[in-house]
Amino acid sequence: MYLELLQIPLSIIGNIIFLLYRRVAFRLLGKIKTHVEMWKVQALVVQILLVSCLLKIYFEGSRLLPNLKPQKVLPESGIGPPANRLVVFLTDGLRAETFFADNCSSVPDLREVFVNQGLVGISRGSVPTLVRSGQIAIFGGFYETPPLLRTGFQWNPSTFDTVFNRSKTSLCWIESQTNVYTKSLTRGMFQHHSSDPKPKDPWVLLQLRSYLGINETVDKLRSKTSLILFVYLGNIATEGPLSKRYLERLHSAQRGIRETYDLIESTFNDSRTAYLMTSSHGISHLGSNVAGSRDETDTPFFLWGSGVRQTAHNVAPTFAANNAGLQRPLIDLQQIQLAPIISALIGEPPPVNNLGRFPLGFLDVSMEQETQAAHLNALQLLAQAQLLMRHHELGFFDKFLPQFKHLNQSQAESYILEMDREMRMGRTQEALQTIEKVAALAQECLRYYHSYYRIPLLIATMAGLSGWIYCLLVQASQQARNSSEPPESVELISWTNVVMGALGVVVSVIILLLKVPFLIGFCLLLPIYIWCMALAGRPLQGKPIRYGLLHLKLILVSIVCFIVPIFRRGLLCLLYVGLVCFYNRRHFKKMSPSFLAWLGLVCCLSVLLFCLQCPSTLSLTINYGMYLQGASMLLAILRPLILGEKYGASVWIINAGTLLIGGFGMYLKETGATVPLLLHTVCWAYLFYAFGSVPYGKRLPPKRRLELICFNLMTLHTLLSDSFASLFAQALIFEYQMGIDVYQETKQPRNALEQRADENEDQNEPKIVCPEENLARASYFSVSILLYFLLALLGTGHWISSFTFAPSTARLFAKDCCYGLTAFFVLLKIFIPSIIILSSMYARSEYARKNIRLIFIYLILTCNGSLCLFLFVDHGLFWPAAHPSVVHVVLINTAVVFLVVCSCVTNFFFRGSLQARPTSSSTKINEEVPSSQSDVQTNV
């Protein structure tokens, strides 16, 4: 309520700030000479705000509903639970394809159980396919979406309801290396793994057997009901599912589950225990997760024991359960439906935030018991729908706004009475039909109100993007005229500023009266602020976007070149070959040895990009991963030797020694041994050395500094990579630099004076070119940056089917459970190729150094123009069906953020090396050097 009351004064203050922003900033920047970096801050802030609005379109309904109360339990209804206790065996990285492959030969011990009893099937999860997200779906009953990722960590624990909160007693066995969220998810007893070396069987299963060996403990547990025993086996997928170690760990885990099942049955000996075995997420062929492929979202589940049907009815698909060809029903359900099943088995109501419908035909109970469980689930869904409807009725104009036509408050109350009446009268079949109808209506109502503000958010986001594009076109026109200073003719008070300020106040009042949530209200006001900024920066005389509109065709071509490979990654290799060959097209008339070598490297890279789409190629990279990793380490050392780069002895010793130590650490991880702390310390020390030795080390000319950047960062990239990733990145960067050298051969031969000028780092001021030529050259640079960013993203394994999160990236720097550090190193691995590409531009092209702002303006225009096209895509899909579009939108927007950050790092590397004042002798030399030859354009 307080946030809503603050919206009007915040809007007024915001409008005033944006009106004053440009004028004050221009005066300060004109005096302090710091306006070069101010545009990067502006671009980062605006892009981050825009991506927030875009995510709000897809995930508007991701917030958890407060003040919900659980329904009454089954015993209060006079009905006992189907099982006294439930044992949940949970693992990570087990995909359905591996479980059912070759007649379920990968789980032979469990196969002996489900050929005779229980239900087996596939649970379809959601993205992101993380451990936390899968556990929330299984135990909380709802899919986690990006706005909820900020909760549930150690510094901000989760607050939502789970099946563990509903149970009377919950006991948990987990390893100490398990992520923080799993430890905070459950309550009860926690066991920790501290033994070394690791036992043959999973440690948690050994501890559970030891715990059940105490007679006093078993006697206490035997009398308890609503008991959950949670056995978390951890991640079995440290490698890809095609590797030998993966299959060995899976075989050990399934054998331990079978032995534990036999032990529990013999210990309690009352046939009152139910069992569930499943996985929080799957894994791709490369051993990675987080993306939305079927291998990562589809996981197996096996439900058996007390209260579970021995076989499912009316299930069309089947699977081969053994080598004899026995066919068993294959059940298909959503991962969130496991939560109401767990709750029904122990006789408890579902979690209050559960969104899954209870599936009928799973429980081996009377129809009355199954109806009661479905009734509790329908009431819980209906309670959430009623809470959302009450929230929307609080608005001032609620009677004039659209409402869900098929369900309102009075209808919800009548449905509740109808279900109770039918159940009291014993009309079970009619009650089940009504319950199914109510549950379906409640889910539709939740989807409707969760996406209630989608159209206003689309309009607001489109308006904000239009304002930001207009602002960029104004800046591009100013920069294209070789004007480094901001325009002086900026008027603080104008009729446009007054209109925009008044509009902001009116919109704030409407938002307050409608009781719009604060974050959605901020997104609706954001375009007004962006337009204030854009209008405040335009000149009062002339046509502010004249030159930008003249080159609109170049912008459209860049947008097409950017969008096509995102939707059709198989065409990226064709686009890559076409653009780089067009760039060096003059050499096709007279082929030199260097050109042929460069062309061969381009062909090899394009073939590799095409083959990465084939599963057979991925399997080869997994089987020979260590050999490819060793080759990449060898190439990281041999490349500077072959190119004749000269470094001090300390540089060679540090890089070669770090690679040797890193190779030893990779060998330890491959064999399953513990990586010592000293090795982690060495890798962290090299990380600081790689980034600190360049700007704070010996003062070097740009060319030598570029060589040191490539050597250090490619060594670091090798430590972060596995299999072919580092090989591809090194080859891509080498091709980029070879392309520049080949392009130089088309220029006139250099004389001695030009060579001496390069050695002294002194170059002429570039000649003044017309705005049209300036924009055209900037477009070449921006397309080149975007192209190589996508190539690096795909070639290093992070964009094969969707964005891929490789947990092994940080294996030499942190433990597997450190997901925050792993995400940081994944981003660092993505940044490194782009940092080297930008560094090559800075060191070899004076035009790029002098016009980097214009280049990035063109780049941001391309990305935001692509975003405008995505706003016309059908956004009616509810999460997680909208995931592919979400990933595309996020990639386009975050590409700007990534590349601006890389540009800042590049500036940091070349700090003080490109601003040296020319000496008198070098000035004389430069007077004799034509300025047209002092610049080398980048690739493409």
C-alpha cells in the first residue's frame, strides 16, 4: 500500500530528474572530459530496465500469492492415509531417455521391481532445469520462473510451502556438498558426508541403512504417520550420459535404491510404505543443463508401494520393461503433479502454492478416498483463483475492466457447495466430474489473471523501445558528423518535456487507482522516462535523426543477419562464410599462400559449426573429451611460439605451469578424486594475474599488449573449458586476426617510415569523412562484433539447442555445489572471446578506437530493432511453453550488456597505452604517412 501511495511523487520526481539529466550532464562532461564512459553506463542501465520489462511480459504471474491456508487433512474427514510413510529417492541429471534405453538395461535392479508392481512414466519439467527448480516443482507443486530466482539462496531463504511443511515428520539424508537450497528445503534430521575416499555405494544410502539398524529408532518410526524419508542421492551426471562413469554411477545408485527398498520392507514389515524415485532434471548429450531441451526437462519417475496401483488403466503408450519384451504402461505427467500425489499418499493437503492437478487412477484406494484427495486439490486451486479475483476487485474501475468470464466469486462459492453436497450424498462419480471441472476452471482463471497486464506491458515496452531507438538515432547522427561534444542547443523547458511530465503524472494516478502492483506500474511508467531522456537530448535545429534514417537499410540488414542465426543456428555457418569471404573478396582474383591458409581455416570452422548440430559429433567430443582438452592446452602454448611472440621468462613459466597444474586438476576430476585446495588457490591466483598483469604490468605498445592479452585469456579459457570448446575459441580468434592480416595485403606496401610510426604507437588523426561513410564503416564493425559473439557462443557449447549451463566450467575454481561461482565462470568463459576480438580492434584499428561509441550505438540499434520484431510474436503462451521466445529475447538484450561489459574490460586492458602524446620526431614521421593507410578495418 505504501509503495502504491509513493507512485505519484516518485513519478513527478523522476520526470524532473530526467529533464535535468541531459543539461547538467552535458555541462559537466564538457568540462571534465569524461563523457566517453557515460554512454556505456546509460546503455547498461536502459538495457537492463528494458529486459526487466520484457521478462515481466512472460513472467507477470510468477509472484507467490500470500495469506493462503492449507485445506483440511484426510484424517479430519474420517479417511485414513493410503500409506503411513513415503520414501523419496531423488537424484539429479537422470534423463528419461537413459532410463528407458535398451529395455531399461541401465537400471536392472529396479527393473525387477517395476515389472511386477508400481507405475513408471515420464515427468515433464520446466526451465530453467536446475536442481532448485526441479525440487520446487516436485515438492512445492509450481514451476519456478526467473523473478523467483532471487529467493531461496543462503542469504534469502525460501518462504513458500512444500510437502515437508504439510507432513508431521520429515527426515532427510543428504551429502554435505549438496547445494544450500536442498538443505533449507527440508526440516528434520540432516546427515553429512565427511568420509574420504568415497564408498562404492552412495553414502546417504549407507547412512540410511545404519539409521534403520537401530531398533529403538525403528519402533518410534513404525507408529508415526504422515512421515517422509527424503534420500537425496546428489548429482550422478558429472559427465555426459554417454560416458562410462555416468553409467557406473547410475548403476550404483539404482542398486542402492533396490537394496534400501528391501531393507525398509523387511524392517517395518507392515506394507504401509510408499516409494517414489525420480530426478530433479535431466541432462544433455554434453553433460550440461539449464536449457529447455527434452533431454533436460524429461525425467523418469517410478512410484510403487502402499496405496499405489499395480498398473495404470487406459494408458495408450507402453515401453519394453525387460529383454523379453514385456510391455508396461508409460505414464506421462507434469512434474508439478508429483506434489499432490505425494500429499495424497501421506494423507495431507497439497502445498498452498501448488498449481498441479491431482491425476486420477494413481492410488490403489477406494473411490471415496480418491475423490477426497482430488477435492482437496481442487479447493486449493480454487482458493488461489479466488484470492486473485479479490485482488483485482480492489481497483477503482474494476467493474469496467475485463474479467474472467467463466468464473467469479459467486460461482466459486456455488461450486464449493455443490462439491460438498455431492460428496455428502455419496454421488462419487458426479462429484469427480464436478471436481475435475472446478480444477480446470481454477487453472484457467489463474492463467488469465497472471497474464492480466500482458497487453499494457507489451504496449509500454514497445513505446520504451521506440524511445530508446529514437535516442540512439539522435546520438548516431551526432557521432556520424564527427562531433565528439554534446549539442549545445538543448532547452530545459519545452512543450514536449511539459507534455511528457504531465503524462507521467496522469499515468501514475491511474496506476494508483487501479491498485496495480508496484513493479508492473514501474514498467508502465518506464517509457515516459525514456522518452523524456530522448527528447531532452535532441538538437533544437536541424533534423536530429537525418543520417540515421538514411542508413536504415544497413540497420535492417544487420537485424536480419542477427535474427536468422538465432532462429536457425544451422545457417550461422553459411552466414559466417558469406560475410568473411565478402570482406576479403579482392583476394579471390590473386590468391596468396596466407589467403589460402586463412580460407582453409574458415572452411574448417564452418564445417565444425555445422557438425555441432549432429548428435554423433557431440558423442565423439564426449568420448574423446580429455584428448581434445589436452590438445587445446598444447595449442595455447604452441600458438605464441609459432607466431614468434616474445615474452619474458616469467610469462612463459606462469602460463605453462598453470596449464600443467590445471591439466592435473582435470585428471583428478575425471578419475573422481578430490581436487586439493592448493590447486584451487593456484587457479584463482592465475585469474587475478591474467586480468591484472596487462594494465598494471610493464608498459607495452598496443601490439605487444594484444599478444599478452591473447596468451593470458586463452590460457584462462582453457582452464574453464572442456572437450572442444577452447580449441574452437582459439581457432576462431586466430582466424579473425588472420583475416585482418589478409585484408592488409590488399593495401599498398608499407615503407620504413610507416613501420617506424607503428612501432612508436603514433598515428595520424583520421581524416574527416562524410557522415554516410562514417555510418557505413561503423556498421561493418558492429556486425563483425555480433557475428563473432554468436560464433563463440555456439562454438564453445553454450548455444547448441538453447542456452546451456555447463556445471564443469568452474571445476578448477570451486566445488560443484557453488552455483553462484559456476554462473560467474560460465559468463567469464562467454566474455573471453569477445574481449579478445574487441582488443584486436582496439590495437589494430584507429577508427575503432576513435569511433567506438558510434560502433556500439549501431550495435545497440541492431539488437533493439530485433527486439521490436519479437514483440509481434504470439505471447499468449503461458510459462513454460513460452520458454523458447524468452531465451531469444533475453539473448538479444543481454548481448548488448555482455558486449558493453567486454568493451569496458578492453578499455581497462589498454589503459594509458593508446593516449600517448606524439613526440616531435614521431610527429614528423606521421606527417609523411597518409592517414588513409593508418587504419585497418575489422573483419566483415
